[in-house]
Amino acid sequence: MEISGNVPTRAEKQILFDTLLDFDNWKKAVPDLVTYQQVGDNSYEMTIKVNLGPVKGDQKLRIDFTSLERPDSANFQVQNSMIKSAKGNFVLQDVSELDGQLPGGGAIPQDIKTVILYSLQLDAGNPFFNSIIEGFKGQVKTGFEELLQQFGSAAEKA
């Protein structure tokens, strides 16, 4: 499954980048967090309560941010026992870099300073489970964008 999109924010680009990589912001932003710890530079392990289709209960995740290009972009990988691979990236663009339109079209809302462009690829490693994940694509996209919006809001207040 692949999803991509953009999330407009009123945050300054550098502050938004720092907010996305801040340990404490992840603890606040991830819903249903059971445990959370930083395990290295830009690496986190967490246990979250999940209720998404057939996947229910506590799930342990590890997130590693790599290829950091401050304040422009970063790649990330998510490790979980139920997913063969989950990876993605985010690119932060100042509105001055956007030629007056959001990526994919549409006017840039007033007061927007930075847009988070993101992509996420998930592969369960099994065609059956991939089809199940694909069935929840809309929910995954909505949840991921809500998470990014929370980081945008936190960066606006910083």
C-alpha cells in the first residue's frame, strides 16, 4: 500500500522540522500510547493500543529517522512484527517554493507558511494481509495526516 499527500501548516519550516524529530512531541502526539522510549539518535520504540480491522491489542513499533536534510526532509522506517516493511519520507516546503498552489492542486490557504509533503509505503509481506491493509488505506491516510497536523500545531506554538 502506498499513500502520499500534503499537510499545510502555519509553522516556520525549521521549527516544524525540529518538532517532527523531537522525542517529547512523539509522546504527546501518538494516540493510545502505552510505552515510549528513545533508543538512539532519531530512533524510538513504542507500544500502542491498536484497533484497526483484524489488528487489535498492543503493538510494538520502532521508528528510525534517517537521511536527515535539515530543515528540508527526512526518511523514516517503521519496524513491527506484522509488517515486512514500512517506510516513507517527509519533505517540508516553504510556501515560497510552491508557485502559489498546493502540490496536487488547490490554492494555498491564508497564513500557511510550510507544507509537509509525505509518502508512506507498507508491505505486510503476504498478499492476503496486503489486501486487508489496502482496505484500510483511507483510515491510515487520515490518521497519518492527523498525526502530522498535530506536529504542525505544536510547531506553531513553539
